[in-house]
Amino acid sequence: MPKILVVDDDQVVSELVCAYLSNPDYVVETAKDGKDAECLLAVSSFDLIVLDWMLPDTTGIEICREFRARGGRAAILMLTSRSDRFDKAAGLDAGADDYLVKPFDQVEFQARVRALLRRPESWSAKIIKVRDVELDTANRKVFRGGKEIALRPREYALLELLLRHPGQSFTADAIFRRIWESTSSSSVETVRMHVMALRKKLADSEESPLISSSRGLGYRIDA
């Protein structure tokens, strides 16, 4: 489940972008200025940042440059009313992956978002299979041993995250920051409850668990 951050001080534009991103497959958060954006980037992991050029306290160029300097790897789509080719070059040189001039068309915006989210290899697969578990990302269906398993949205997102990174451990805190909105009133205990529910629905065994956990390391899928 890709997580997207929208950074724009114009409430009308921000709401419009969020409406364009209205999709059950996305988790969308918003920031109204550079300070808000930096706070969210410090506590959450995002796959895509939709970033306005002009902000009240800084510029999208500065946010982009600093984010890349810290090793940030999320795709960045810069939004701006500047159409000059030198401005476009400046945005791309600062680390943006794409550039869209306001006002923009909904169909084109959504296509660019899909294209950017396809770039990371980890989100490109349509069918993910580990052991006897198969996850169909196109139809959001999960099967184990050929039998379909009905999962709630967060359970699906949790399983998808672990299946896409077999052998890699995720702490409850890392999972929470990856799947839940930062404004959520839930806590990391919610993650543990979702893991328990997911294991039960998958009929996970203690002898050969699909989802294992290690104290201090977190949860992982054992391939």
C-alpha cells in the first residue's frame, strides 16, 4: 500500500490533489508548509511526495534537496506554476523525479503518480508469492494453499509489506509509521493486534510460521 505525502499551502489545491489521489490502495497525508513536511518525513516513510514549489516558510526545491541529502529515496513530483525550462531543470537537479505545471489535468496527474509508484522495484509486482501464500495486488486478493483469505484493509497492507520484503524484519513502530497515518489515534499495540489477527486468518503454525517475530527486531516473513 503506497504512502503519499502532499505538501501544499493552498488548501484548495491540496484538497484537489487529495481528491485525485482518492484510492483505497493509497495512504495519503498532507502538510501545509515546510515545517509540517519535515516533521512528517522524520516520523513516516513515504513512497511518493507531491511537492509544491512555493511554500510559506521555504521552497519545494530546498525540501527536495535536503531530503535527498539525507538519503531520502521516495519519488518526488514537483507541482508549480513555473513553466520556464530553467525552473524545470532546477527542480529536477534538486532531486525531483517529475515536474507538473499548474493547472494540471486530473488524468495526466494520476498517470504520472502511477508511473512514479511503478518505479521502485518493490512495488512493481502484480503477483507476490512466498511459500504457499499468494497476494494478487491488482485485485487485492490473498490466497493460501489455493484458498482465498478475506482480510481487512490494514491486515492486507501489513501482509503486503512483509511479503514484498521476505527475510527483512520490521519493528511494530516501523510498520505503524509505514501503514497508519501519523494523525491516527492508534498505537504500536494496534500493529501487534493486527499481526495476531493476520496470523489467525492465515492459520499460521507455531512449528513453521510464515510470520515470525524476534525481540528487538520485529516481524518478518520467512521465505
